[in-house]
Amino acid sequence: MIAGADAGDPGSVPAPIEDTHAVHLDGLRVAWYVDTPGATPTPATIATVERAARSLEALGCTVEAVAPPRLDESLPITQTYWKGSQSTSFDEWRPPRPSVLTAEQIERGRFEWERFSRDMAAFMRGYDVVLAPVAPRPAPLHDTWTMEEYLYTLPYSLTGQPVVVLPFGLEDGLPIGVQVIARKWCDHVAIAAAMALESSTDREWGGAIAG
């Protein structure tokens, strides 16, 4: 976690993390979802996120089952970005390969990324926290990742929102993760909500993993 400006990174923002203990869960507005285009969450994954939502509701949060807009666009936007060329040097232009994108594809990709971020920010005006799966299934075995595993995390990679991930369920002895997402620069809210979930009596994974 980075807090405050970084003298070596001109893109960093001098935004300190506020006091997590000052966050009042009572009345916190929470959105949660499990369905996202291209992903097929397991029943245990669905139940885990639902249980996390109920846990926050029991703590006084206002909870609603609703997904952010344009989730289907996060993968193609990211794939366009991945196709772009980036220099392997900070001082000289040294792309590892020729560009495969046209100028129009680059400009359109930037437009779609900015539109996605604007619409997400507009959605977040109505909510303090979003709950979502980390992946459609439990933690996969080594070298068995597929693109489907990224579909729930890509939207917030694109927007730069703070996310806390914690295990909150089990399937076949493997942990199921939940994302706790807050608005940009509201890291303390995501941390406070995650701490509340971690202390929740509905958290049903620790003893099973330890055993």
C-alpha cells in the first residue's frame, strides 16, 4: 500500500490514508454483485459474496444487489492496452516489439477507458463500498489460471480504485476471496469494511483452513 507522494513517480498523488476507525459502518451504502459478463461463478462463490453482504447489513450498512455499468467493456479495454507498445527504458524509447495498433485503435481505446472510468465514478456516487468475487471460483491450482479469473478484478484495475481482498469462504478446502472496493482515494473506507468482515461471525473459513 502506498500513501502520499512518491518523489520518483510523477503520477503519484499526495493522498494520505485517512483514519479507518473514523468510518461509521452504520449507514454505509454497499452494492454487491456476483454476475459479470463472461464469468460463471460457482454456487459457493455466490453464497460467499451474499454472506459478506448480509454481514455488512447486520452491522448497519444499507445493502443493495446491483452491479456497476459497462462491466462487459473492461476486458476488451484491457486487451487493447496490453497490445500497445511500452518502452523497456525510462530514458529512451525502446519498445520490445513493433506496435500492432492503428492510431485510431489507440485513440478509441483511450476514449473507451476514460468513458468506463467516468461511468464507474458516477455509479460510485451512490455507494461507498462494492462487494464482488475475486474470481468465479476458489483459488486455482498453480498454472491453471484462465482469463475468466481476471474478469472481476479488471474493472478496478482500470479505474484505480482501492480494493481489499480477503478470504471469506471455502470450496473443496480452497479459499474463496471477496473484493471490498471503495471510491478513489477512500482507501480507509475499504479497509474499515474489510476489517468489519474479517471480525464477522459469518466468516467461515479460518478454522477449516487451519485444520
